Amino acid sequence: MPASSGSWSANGTLPTAREASPEDESGRGLALVETLANDWGAEPRQGGIGKTVWFELARDPHAQTEM
């Protein structure tokens, strides 16, 4: 079972991947998500205000967790 996370924003513009130049101060977050996540997506929020962005990460069945 994958681990998942999501967040919402009042900004309704859906994210698109782009390649940031070395001088850019932003624009790398989605590239990291695309590289590390097994799946991700973004949808407009119900009610018409903003968006929800989510991602899923595969769990390593051999990893040990600390309690």
C-alpha cells in the first residue's frame, strides 16, 4: 500500500512541469515530485475555489520503522 499526501491551495491554476534554469528561484518542486512519486495529480477543488495536489510514494516492504 502506498503512502499518500495532498495539499490544497486557493490558487486555481493547475501545476505544470517545467525545467527550471540555474538562475530560477522556484520551479523545481514538481520535478522532484515527478522523480520521486509513483503517481501524482492535481484537480480543481469542489466548490470552484482552488485546487488539490496529491502524490503517492511506494513503501519499501523491507524497510524497518522506528516506534
